Amino acid sequence: MQYHKTNRSMSFELSPLTAADGQLAAFILNEPAAFLAFSKATSISAQPGVYIVTNANGQSYVGHGGDLRQRISQHTFGVMQPMRIVAIIGQTKPLDREEAATVERIIAQALWPSRDLDLNQHYPHGGRVSDDQYCRLQAAWASLSAAFRTSMPELAKPWTGPDYAQIPAPDENTLPGGRRIARRRGLRASIVPASGGHVIEKGSLVRAEPRDQKRRLSWAMRSECRFAGILIPQGDALKLTRPLHFATIAACSRFVFDTTETAIWQSPDDFLDSPAA
């Protein structure tokens, strides 16, 4: 996959960085001329993909678009010129929009522990893909990230799990106790206060599918948790194999029941048993 552009005395050649598994390819655009050559190769650039924009301070922002050329042009011709743009597309076959959104979230989570990630006021919601698709896209990023080790080691970061699976260290200001339990339509879950929010306890039962089929974030969280072994099937529900941390009780409700209701969480004294294993 190469593109050549000749302009009198100047010649530009774009050669992608390819993954060993043949699923993803990355174009490194370090200057406007490189982006111009990329944008004119419409068979390559005018398709869904993911981009990583790095500014002069070394911070990177991850995004996706249905037409990658148009989406990253907003960064190229802005007032603040980026230091580098990495455009990622399908290598052997184009990504669809949901797959591109899923790869965007995978990359953001891979870069999340680093201070170099700029979340741009929101975290990617991901896409709605099947479990098989999600596993394939995870393998695709793992293969492509390994190809960055020599040229851009700051991007050569594997996916280590979702950020909400990282439990913060205990805070001395967090009051002990305070466990709450919720039951709804055969699901049972319990939460406890923790530093910066609440922890959903291991053994809680989670709704298998979101009620709203259009909720990309709910789909993405279930996909990545099943992939990581954090959620496993139990009957018609999913069982939590490890605790998860969320900033608010509403976020806990959204993850477990796909609702933002908070009044459903009650004291264990109102129940005869605990849902936690």
C-alpha cells in the first residue's frame, strides 16, 4: 500500500507502518505535505479510521471518523498546528464505523495510564461490535502497537484493561462501611464507598445487554469486560469476577442495570442476604 505524488522538483512517498497480522496500517504524517499526499489518496484516506494527534507538548489525542481525511483536516489546518498525526486504517479491508470507534477506545485505554494522553474533555464511547470482532480488533492493535516500538515507542503500549478496573488506593477520608445493595429483575449487586467514588463488589450480577441498543458505551464496556474476563456468563446475566470503581452511584447503576437511578441502592438491613460472592 503506497502512494506517490510528484510536484515538479518535489516527490512525496507515503509508506504505511503495517501490523504483522495484516489487520491495521498506520500512516505517519509529520508535515503538511505528507498529509496533502495522504488526503489525495482518497482510496486510502476517505474511509473510516482512527487518528492520533500529538501536539507540541507531546500530548496525544485519539479520535475516529467515518471519512478519516475530512476528520483530521480539522487538526491540520487549525491555528495550533500538530507536531504529528498518525492515521490508522484497515490494512487488508476497510474498517466500518463501529470498528473504528472500538479501536479508538482500545487505543485511548492503552495510552490512559500515561500522562501523555489528552482526553479532550471526554472519553471515547467505543462502538457496538460482536465479541469476535472485539477480540479481533484487540489483536489488531496489539500487533500494530508492536510496530511502533522503534519509531514511536510512546505509542507502543499494549491494552492492559479498562481504567475503571483500577481500584484507587484507600483514602483516609473514606468512611468505613456504607455498603448498599440493589435488586432488580433478577439482578443483584452491591457497592461500597471508595476513594473518589464507589466500588461495585465482586460477585455482583450485571445486565447481559443494554436496554437501549444504541448505547455504544454500555455495549463497549460489556465487550471489554468479557474480553478481560471481568464479566462471565451466569444464567441470563453476567457475573463480576473482580471489583470495579466508578465515580458516582449513578455510574454504578448504569453499569449494572443500564439505568441512572440511585434510589435502588439500599442498606443491607433491608435484605436477608448479600449479592456479593
